[in-house]
Amino acid sequence: MPRKIVVTSALPYANGPIHLGHLVEYLQTDIWVRFQKLCGNQCFYFCADDTHGTPVMISARAAGITPQELINNVHKEHKADFDAFHIEFDNYYSTHSPENRYFSELIFNRLNAAGSIVRRDVEQAYCESCKMSLPDRFIRGTCPKCHAEHQYGDSCEACGTTYRPSELINPYCATCRSTPVLKTSEHYFFRLGDYERQLKDMIAAGYTQASVANKLDEWFNAGLKDWDISRDGPYFGFNIPGEENKFFYVWLDAPIGYMASAKNYCDSHGLDFERLWPLSSEQAGDGYELYHFIGKDIMYFHALFWPAMLIGSGIKVANKLFVHGFLTVNGEKMSKSRGTFIKASTYIKHLDPEYLRYYYASKLSDTIDDIDLKTEDFINKINSDLVGKLANLASRSGKMLTKKLDSQLGRLDEGGHELIKILVAAAQKISSDYESLKYASVIRTVTALADQANRYVEQNQPWVTIKTDPEKTRTVLTAVINAVRVLTIYLKAVLPKYAERVEKFMNVENLDFSSLETVLEDHRINDFERLVERIEQEQVNAMIEESKDSQGGKPSATPSAEPLKPECTIEDFAKIDLRIAKVTKAEKVEGADKLLRLFLDVGGMEKTVMAGIATAYKPEDLTGKIVVLLANLKPRQMKFGLSEGMILASGEGGKDIFMLTADSGAKPGQTIH
């Protein structure tokens, strides 16, 4: 009996482009959905742009357009990027929709009637300079738990803790850098703790991966806090029922976008939404399974808040939450300066999207571990596996059949039957691995089978037998073509366009798992056309170079992580005393991973400076370096000692830190004007 399945991916925010990090999730989901359809299951894939919140409002204002115009433009860009990577949504919608408003109000009203919504006064950050209440993402500061700096106002990217903006240490406005003031306002809160027992039972029953459940235990042990679900205007979003200047917090209506997208699809296709996603326990529905795919950075919201909202309002909760890790490039976070922060639209100018689909599949598993895109490994894997093993298997058989054997297949002999039997026998393992998201295992199995098929070719040497025994050659190549057919079925979820080219070449339609055991015999194939091209290093280099350029031109309308500080005057700047200094000694600071202690000669004066450059520079390499020192900075007593100035450096952190140095002929103590 075919299964009925509904699948969602997390909603991309309508305030920026799709990049390779985003694509991990959408490709992981798309592969799973395609696999289900190849197995004969009915599987709907819904997604939407996440459109609400102050960032969208401010970006629209900066661009001189309305928020509606901004999200319309971004929606087109996002959809074009997803289409380019063959991500096949059944519906790609928007959270700024009548369906989303309806469901947001429905859930809010049901939770309110159940006593799960309370109102109380809160102190919230207000920027006197920007004349507005600051949403969580527009407040930065130091995490109250792990003390990581420059964290958002609602959650810490370093340790995953969620908190209120008022709990941040040394908060500042992310737009103008001013210190916000606190103002009192009445807000609406969702009593998350009311659903602790149901959430624990759900997670214990296998709602998500074990590693995620372990992280959730930490949050349960810390105690589930009431969740602030309202924001004061000005705000781009939906008004809370009965309120004029209070709006639903974006994180309340964002996951509701899954339901809105499904409802929009059902209405336009003559389907009953409530059979697909029951809105009450009285509705039996049609037995659809429901699965969410998300990244580990938002698992608190999806594993706790979202299901609690559904439980409290009596609406169907997902069968399972699939959580994945982040993407690194060459072992590090994506970097604009290194050109590894690559937009989907930039990638597509230089490389085939199916290269990335294949590479991600070769790395993805059912864990929340990060995956790494090593550019050298990427090139090698595509050229070795996809071109050298899989496509070459079709190339070496197809060309010979069409050029020398009238494009006509023969029949399998005993050896051919044995080869195909071995390949088909792997179907159960491959299906199980797809189902459980172990795509890397699928790729390993398929490439091992391709190796076996290539050995069959080597053993039978059709390029030799074609000269003396064409019919034996036809028999061998018939087995090879059938091997290609089986392997293509196994990879069709990963490489849909590659599979289409194989189907055209083989003169067959719609290969799927039900046709695995079908054998092509006495069958005419079409002319062979190349299935895939090799990657050249120059293509990757060009993509990286363009990524560097594309990030460095005009400033983005999106507020940056490190916004401009308040304006200063020329008189302020004149107070700064920049001097040439020579490093006479450098040493590690015990107990501090990022700090080095620098002893500086400033033209007869000696100064000691603590510099956060230990991740980029070794102490022994710094002696004798000529650096630029902010010499009249007020000395600061730090935990690890006194720092009497600041050397000038820039970069994103980690190894990406660059000191400003001077020519070796510069004299210590010399003033820089």
C-alpha cells in the first residue's frame, strides 16, 4: 500500500540570497522526497519564504520600497535559485498570506482559550537613536551563559541558549551601535512549560534523533520558560487579534507557514486540507505522515515551541523532526573574504548543480554533524565517481552499441544475469539508507556496484571482441546497459537530470524502483550523448573569485553583524595617537585561547598589549614585526593582566585576522598622521 506523506523544509528568510549553506537542507529534503516518489508513494513537499519581522521592514525602507515589494522580489530570486538546483516543491509560498494569517489567529485563539496565553509587563530594549523598539535580532551583546560576544538578543549561536534580550550583557543596537534603554510594555506569552510532559513523551517516542534529544534534555533540565510571542510596532507582520500596535512575533507565524503553503496548494488543486493535516482530534484525516527537515540552529523552536503550539491547539504534530548540521568549506566557516560564502546564483554560473547534489549526498548522514565541502575533494569525487565510474560505464557501452551494433541490445547470458542479480540485490539496503537519511552510505554502495560493473567490462573486453565476435560483444554490452539502468534508478533521487539523459539514451520512460528487475533485451537504444562533464580547477577558482567580488561592492540593505558606530567628528579623530611600534617579544597568555601578550618598543617607551590574534599568529613569528599601535588608548586591567594599548588588525576571526604592519625601515615611536 503506497504511503501518503507531507514534507517541509525550514523557511528561508526573505532578507537575503540563498547560499550553499542553505542548500544542504533543501537538497537533503528534495532527495528524500524524490526517493519516496520513486518508490510509488504520494509525497507532497511544501515550503515558503519567511517574510515577517523588523529586518525586512528596515531593508525595504533602506531600498526605498515597501516590504511587500521586497518580499515579492526575494521570492522570485529564491524560487529561481531552487529551480536551478532542481529542488521540486509542490508549493513554494509566503508567510505573508491570508492562509497564514488565518492559521496564526486560529492557533492563538485556541491557545488563549486553553489558558496557555498570558499577558504581563516586560522591559524591552528601545533605541532612542532609531526611535523604535528593538527586535531580538537587532540587539547584540554578550551571552549571559557562555559569555560569547556579539550574540543576538534571543539566542546564542555559540552555545544554543535562548534568553530574553534584557538578559544580554553589554547590549547594543545592531543598526547604530547605541546602547538601548529599557521601556515597559505589556506583552503576550505562551506558557511552554504547560506542555512539558507531552513534549517529553513525544521526544521519548522518537520524535527526533538521539543527539537532538540529548540537547533537549539540557533545556528541560534548565526549565522551560514562557515564550514572548508579541512585538510592538512598527513591525512587518500580523496584528494580534484585538490589538492595533502589537504583532505576532515572527517565530510564531513562521512554522505556521508550512500549514499555509499546504492549504494554498490544496485549495488550488481541489484537495481537502483537513484530510491532509487534521485541525482537531475529531478529524481522522487520510493517514498522511508528516515530516519536518530543519537545521540544528533552530531545533529549540521546532522541537519545543512549534509542537507545543500544535498540541495546545489540538492540531496534528509531525511524525518526526529531521535535524542536520551546518556546512563548512575547506574545514572552516563560509567566508566572504576567502570567497567561500558562495551564493546559489553564483555557483550556477560556473558549475552543474548536480555536482553539488551528488557531493552533498556523499557527505550527508542521519546525524547532526556538520559536513565539509573540500574543494579539492569535490573536484576529485565528481571526476572520479560521477564521470570516471558511473557516466563512463554508459559511455563505453553506449557508443559501441550505437556506432557498431546498430543501437540494438541483445539478450543476457548467464554472466550478465549474475551481474544484474548482484546489483538488484542491493535495493533493500539502498532503500533503507535513503529512508533513514544515510545518503553517504547510498553513494558508497552505488559506487562499489559501479566498480563491480566496470570490472565486468574489463574482464570481457568488448573493445577486443567487437573485432572477432560482434554478437558476444552485444551480449556483454546488453548486461552493461542494464547495469547502468539499475545504478541510474538508485541515483535518480540525487541526479534527476542525469537520469533523464540516461532515460533518453536508453529509450525508456520514468525509471523507478518498481522497474528494478525489468531487463532490457532485444531493445533499441538512442544515440549516446555525453551525460556529464569533468570539473576543471579553473571553474572552481572562477566561482570563488566571483564570490569575493560579489560580496565586496555596494553595501547591502541588510544590517550587518558589525554595523557602523555613531558618527564622530574630526576633533574626535584628532585625539587618536597612532604610533609605529616594534614587537620585541610575544608570548602566549596562559588560560586564554585567543590572546597573545606583545611587548612593544614605541621609540624608547615600552608598552605591553594583549592582542586577540593567537588563532592567526604564532608568538615566535612576531618578534621584530613593525606594527601600528593605538598608543593613547586608556590602559585596561584585564583578567590576564594590564593592556596598554591596541594594535591595528582586521578580519573575520579565527585564522582570518590580518595585522596592519609597516615597512621594516619605519622607526618605532614615529607618529602616523
